[in-house]
Amino acid sequence: MEKVSVLAITKNGVNIAAKLKEIFPNWNVYAPSKFSNDKEIIWYSEPTSEKIIELFKNNKALICIFSLGAVIRLIAPHLKDKKNDPAVIVIDDKTNFVISVLSGHLGGANELTQTIAEKLNAMPVITTAADVNKTIAVDLLGKNLGWKIDNDSTVTKISAHMVNEEKIGVYQDAGKTTWFKELPKNVKIYDSLEDLKESNSKGHLIISDKIMNDNFLKDSVIYRPPTLVIGIGLHWETSKQKIKDGIDICLTKFNLSPKSIAKLVSIKKPSDVQGLIDIGKEMGVPVEYVNKEELSHVYVPNPSKTVKAFEGTSSVSEAAAIKVSGGKLIVEKQKFPPDLTIAIARILD
């Protein structure tokens, strides 16, 4: 984890912090200047009540080596929500316990607590229900695979159903299927949305790159795996806005989620098209280029003699999408004259 700081305010705490610095050299360690010695520590002179808030606001994780109660009182006025607050961990003055206090799942406090406890030979204290019950953490499912939750408003409700061992149905039509080793006894996978709807499940987990509209989604958490590769054929002067509009039109027309876009791909030109560079940055999606020789060997449903005359290969958008995805073309070439074509392929598990 990047941007981790350790805050110690006692002599024993300083020694524990110094040990953590040895184990995790990229972490920053802070302690009051009255304990100043030759250890690799940042010594501060302002009140700890000010320093802890500075560190809380500027780190991904904050490890405090002092009283849990004191930490809670100091940071409480500055808490926002689990999507924005950093991970907070407390270690007691004798390293008996390493306690996950805040942002256990999304912020990574639980995982970091386990790691620190192992290194210090201490007892990890984790209280989130999914971990205690060794069941699926709804808010973390697929995170290591790059999945995004479509709408997190139902996460708390479905998480409660999960830890209370109520019936949970799962439907998946896209993305890697290696997200589980052994399902909890209250969780069952269904082969179709119709089967899922008729299962009388209390809640649903849906893994798909397709846009859905149905009343039963109010009891569902939808995950968007990065499965869509968008192939783009374009001219030198094709603008960022035209590319964006074309992508939006295609996604809407074919009911596909923009949160599942994995890459934008096109033919390798002598220099990159600025419009494509710009839209990739704006969307936060990587852009990949394929040489014309590689594209020319890809079978496509809609080859073009005109494209071959200009690009040296009979297809750009379809061939690039198929080549990079290694999967299946799900949106054949869509034309936006005079300077843009778009095709979409799905990465298969």
C-alpha cells in the first residue's frame, strides 16, 4: 500500500514504530520531538491532536501506536465515509494486538492488520462480519480482478443478507470465474437471469458488462468486470469528442456498460492520433496499438477494400478489437462517416 504513516507517542511506541520502519522501509514514521534520537523517524513539535489529523487527511493508511479510545476521539470529527476515509489501524504499547479500526474492506485495513500482526507476532483484531463469518465480502468481490460496482447503494443491504446467511443468488455472464474457491452454503449460482429471478433469493450478485433494467435489481449488487475492448478506426484529424460520441452511441445501442471498458485499441500509425490519446486520458482507459501486419491476419466479418488501400489492412476496428481481446466480437463495425468506425469485442474468461 502506498502512502502509509505510523504515529507513535510513547517510548515503547517509538521502538515499535522503528521496527515497523525496518520491515516496511517506504512507510513514514512520526513521533514527538521530545523522544528525538538517531532513529529514522520524523520528529514533530506540534500537538499530536494536530499531527494525527494532518496524517489522516494525507495518507492511504494511518497506524497509531497508542490508545484506541484516544485515536477515535481525535479522528471522529473528520470522518467522511468508507470510500474516502483512509485505513486506520491501532497497535497497543506492548504489541499484544493489532486492531483494524476504520476502512477495513475498501481501505484495506483488514488485510494490512493481518500483515502487521504476522510481522510483529501479535494478535490481529478484525470485527467486520464478512471476515468473522468467513463469507463473501460484497463490497470487495472482484476488486483484485478490476471489477467495479455499478451502484453501491445496495451494498449494505446485500452484505447484511450475506452475513445473516440468507439466500443469495449469483448470475455471471462476463469476467473471470475464478473469484471464488468454495461458495458459502447460502450462495448459489444460476445459469440465467430468469432462473435467478425465480429463485426467491433474498439478494443477488450479478457480474455482467450488460446494462439491465428490471425491478429485481433493487435487491442486487451489479459488478462490472473489465471485459470490453473497443476497436477504433479513425483519421489523423478525428476529434476526441467524435470518438467519445461514437463510443457512447455504441454502448447505448447495444446495452453495454462503460464501466466494463478495458482498453481502446487501434492501428499503429507513424505517430499517435491526438484525439485518441485525449479520450483515453479523459476516460481513464489505456490505449493500445496493433501493427497492420498483425491486423491483416485477423478474420473479420466486414473487411473493407477502402480501408486496405489507406491502412494496408482490410480492417482496423474489428480486427484490433478481436486481436487485443483474444475473445469474441459482440458489436460489428459501426460507421460514423467520414472518419470513424467502432467495433467491440468481449474478453472471454
